[in-house]
Amino acid sequence: MVFTALLTALTLIFGRFFLIPLPWTHGNINLCDVGIFIGAMLLGPWAGGFIGGFGAMFLDLISGFAQYAPFSFISHGLEGIAAGLVFKYVRGKWGRIAGVAAGTIVMVVGYFFSDAILYTWATGAAGIFPNLIQGIVGSVIALLIASPVEKAVHPALSSK
């Protein structure tokens, strides 16, 4: 539980302090996906869902995007669950790549519908590319740091 809480907080920090506002949409590109994917890889799908849902929801609440909070909870929560399920059942490098790809697709689709509900279908469509970029950037960073992070925390995770 401590690692889940820690990664939830880190997801919020990654999202809040590493972001690029997008004026043509109602959001930004941020790095919250890094924490979600690392959590899903190390702790499994349900922890990944918790980290994604609560980390992204709290990020929206403190960043002035409260209207997105319930949608972020669902989109990023499902992102963490989807990625974690793939990581759990497909091992190795390709499993990790497939997991981050699955999580990114879930997040992009979730935000397409979020923007369509909150604004218009055109806004949903306009958000596809930046959300895809956010997911890809988060995926690449998570894939690059996953092994070192796993090695660093493995003894603590093994003792649970």
C-alpha cells in the first residue's frame, strides 16, 4: 500500500510539474502516464488503476480542471488497469510495450469521449493527437526507467 500511495503522489507530481498547455484544446500534455505505467508494471492492474484514477483526478482538482476530474478518474484508472492486465499476462519486453500501448489507447479513447461530452465531438477529435503524444511520451519514459526502478525497489516489493 505504501508504494501505491507513493506512486499516486508521484503521478500527481509528474503531471503537475512537467506539463505543456495546449491552447487549441482544454488541457495539456503532462507526464502523469509515467507514474501510472510504472505502478501497473510493478504492482499490478488494480494498483495501476488506483494510481491512475486518483493521481489524475487529484491532478485535475489542483490544476484548475475540476470539470475533468471524474473523467480523468475513469480514463486514467482504466489506463492503469488495462496496462497492468497486459503486463500481468504478457511477460517480457513485448509485454511491456503492449501494455503501455493498451493503456495509451484506453486513455486516448476515454478523453475523446470526455471532451465530446464536456464540449463537442470536434473538441474530442482535436484532443486525439495531443493525448496520443502524451501517452507515447509517458510510455517511452516509463519503458526506459522501469527496469532501474524495479531493481531499486525489488527487495521492498518482495518482502510484502
